[in-house]
Amino acid sequence: MLLPGLVATALAVILSLAVNRLVPALSPAVVAVAAGALLANLGGAGPRLRPGLAFAARRVLRAAIVLLGLQIAVPQVLAMGWPTVAVVVTATGVTFWLTPPIGRRLGLPPGTSLLVATGVSVCGAAAIAAMHDATRVPGPGGRPVTTDDDAAAALGVVVLYGSAAIVAVPLAASWLGLSPAQLGLWTGAAVHEVAQVAAIGSASGVLATAITVKLGRVLLLAPLVALTTTTTKPTPAVAAPAPMPAPPAPALATPAAAPGASGPGTSCPGVGGGGPSAATPGGRGRPPVMPLFVAGFLGAVALRSLGLVPRPVTAVLPDVTTVLMAAALFALGTGIDARKLARGGRVLLLGGIATGLLAAVSLAGVALLT
């Protein structure tokens, strides 16, 4: 039954919006993740909530990502000029490609390293959720490329370092003597969450520049997800001997699905989820080259870029997207185990290295090209 989990999610969204109104520096996304983690670690995310949480973590998330595309107009991003585009693409690309090998050196699972790289380099928790949703395919040894534990660890790291950036980036910019234009570019290119960028931009008077640059990074989410799913090599269906007859499986997946796990109420036909598909061990081979929700994101970007989205719609889109994203991230936050995160020194170290790498590369680009 979806209702209990959806009611809990709705209450968490209301709380997130209220906290954000009182403390604008705390974005609804960050508050929602923290609320989900708090609920889970206090033992409140029981079996009755899981179907609704799983629905929010999958279907609501995909809707939010598609709507995010309606906020991005490619001509507006390109109008920033080639130096800005070069800074964004270089900093994002270098961080995304170097973070996984650094994670391997630290002994972290590949899925954790991939999701930390995605969250830090692109757009924080939303990017982690999108990449995780697209890489639930069996990898070497049958283990999914990314697991719920990988996502929970990456979310905790991104929330931690992204929140710290709200204070650290303006202080560093002042110490370095950056101009307002340089601060806006560096903020958009180096800070994880859109809301965190907005918090810095509003306080520093560089909101328009910072948000435009940040949306340029968000635009890179789709090609990075598509490229990752294309290069992922799922384990072929195991050609085991014909299985012995077994009693019928129960209607509900066991163990009870965590948010985002496949099972009733979590699958999305044609997009990946429960049941045999190209993304499951018993499926027909490779997953889609591009998940449908990513294609929807690109389609939404195209609609906005062509001026086909009415102005009244664009006016309310940020608020609607914020609500949906907070709902999805609350559900994902219920997968965060604070005890595991506290023991996860290597994950915290990787997040710090990746954040520092993104900040250093983007700052070097700002200094050289602007």
C-alpha cells in the first residue's frame, strides 16, 4: 500500500519547505535527505512505509528530473561565451573521470566511486539519484553496478561538502580577490546543489550568473548518464542448468524493498524496474542506451530551448520541481545508515578529494579564461 509512505513523504516535504523558508541557506533537498536519514536511523522507516517510499524514489524522481530539463535553455547557456562553457565542461569532465580511479585506490566499491563522481561533478543529490536509477544493472559477478548502499553513502558525502561550500566558497573568493563575475562563474562551476548555488549567489549578488552556469552543468547530466549506461557491460543471463521446480514466489519481493529496489510499486514499464528486462539478470541483454527518463530530460530541454514552453508554466516550474525533488530525496535519504557513514572514512575522503578537484580545476579555469 502506497499511502503510508506517501503521507510520510508529503509531511517531510512540508517540513523541508518550512525549514528552507526560515533558513534559506538550507535547501529543501538537503533538509529532505537529512529528514529521511533521521527517520530511518530512529527506526521509523518500517515496512508499512516502504512501498510509498519506493514509489517516490523512482517515479517521482524521474518526473522531477524531466521537469528540471524544462528550466534549461541551451541558447541561454551558450550565451555565456566559450570561456565559461570551457570551464564548466573541463571541470565537470575532469572530476567525473578522475574520481572513480581515485576511489579504486582507496579501496571503495566502483558503484560508490561512480556515484560520488556524479554527485560532485554534476548536480549533487539529483545527479546521484539519476545515475543510480540508470545503473541498476548486473555488473561483474552479478552485483549491480550501483546499489542502494552506494547511493546512500554518496548522498551523505554530497550533502556534507555541498553545505560546507555555502560558507567556504565566498570566504575563499574574498581571500583570493575574485571579482563578482569570477565568483558567479566559480560558484556555478564548483558547488554541488542548485539551491546551494542560489544561496551563495543571493548573498553575494551574483545569482543570475551563478545559476546560469550551474544549469550548464546540469545539462551535462544526460550525456554522462547515457555514456555510462552505454559503456556498462552487464553480466549476461546465467546459462545455468534448468532449475528444479520451485514453489511459487510470493507476490511481494523479499526481502522488503528498500527505496528504489525493484518490486511491486517500484517498476516503471519501459524504463527499468521489477520483472525481467534488459536491466535484470533474467532479461534480454543490454539495458537501453539511454534510460527513458534521461531522454525525457533532453526532450524537455529541447522544448524550452525552442521556446515552446508557455511563460506561466516556466514561472511555476522551479517550485514544482523543488517539491518533487524533495519528495524523492527524502525517500532516498531513508536508505542512509548514519553508523555506516560515520565509519566510512574512505567515502568521506573521496568526497573531499573530488570536491577539492572540482573547485581547483574550475578556479584555474576562472583565473585563466576570465
